[in-house]
Amino acid sequence: MTHQNADESRTQRVDTLLTQMRTLCAQIDAIGEKQQQLLDADELEAFVESLNSRNPMIESLAAKSSQVEQFLECDGVGADLVSSARAQLDEMSTTVTKILKRDAEQQVVVERRRDELSKQLSGVGNGRTAVRAYGGAQPQPKPNFQDREG
């Protein structure tokens, strides 16, 4: 009887972890969609902040995945549980692949915008240099006679 309770407890724990993982995948995916909207609106600061908000979720997803793998590798785990868990993990893997693809596309956009901004900033520097070059000589300060008193 105790063995059966342990199996049920393990099954429930795996199901709970998988449910939490699906929730995390959905949340990360939703943040990715929001990030795309921020990029489209050219709100790069908000985009970077949203990247940072995902990190704890990604870490939690990785930890839960590791826990599921540990449960599935235990002796006495039923084939049905392993099969069901693997199928669910494969579904989540598809979502993660989609997220990674979108992240790569967003990174290309961010890098392109960064390069454009860099060119604009170097243009400003070149403009200042040209103004200084064609602006004439700076007036020389008048000499100060510090050894004389007023």
C-alpha cells in the first residue's frame, strides 16, 4: 500500500511540475509578444526591462524541468507516466523553440537599431568637429597681471 501511495505522490508531483512549466512557458511567450510590440513602437528601454523580467521565469522553468527529469529517472516510475510527461515536455519544447526564434529575430532588430544610433551619434561628433574647424580661432584670453594690485 505504501508503494502505491509513493507512486501516486510522484505522479501528482510530476503533474504539478508540468502544469507549472506550461504556465511559465505561456507567461514567457506572452512577454515575448509584448516585447515585439515594444520594439515595433520603438520603446527600447521598456524592451530591455521586459527582458530582465523574464529571467526569473526562465530560471524557474529550467529548475522545474530538472526536477521532472529526476522524477522520471527514478526506479519504479510507470511507463505511462514517463510517456505522458515526455509528450508534454515535447509540446513545451515546441513553444520554447518558437520563443527562441522570436528572440533571435528581436535581437537582430535591436542590433540594427543600435548600429543606426551609433552612426547618428558619430555624425553628431563629426558635426561638432567641423563646426570647431570652421568656426575660427578661439579668442585668446587677456593677460592677467597678478603681480600688480588694483
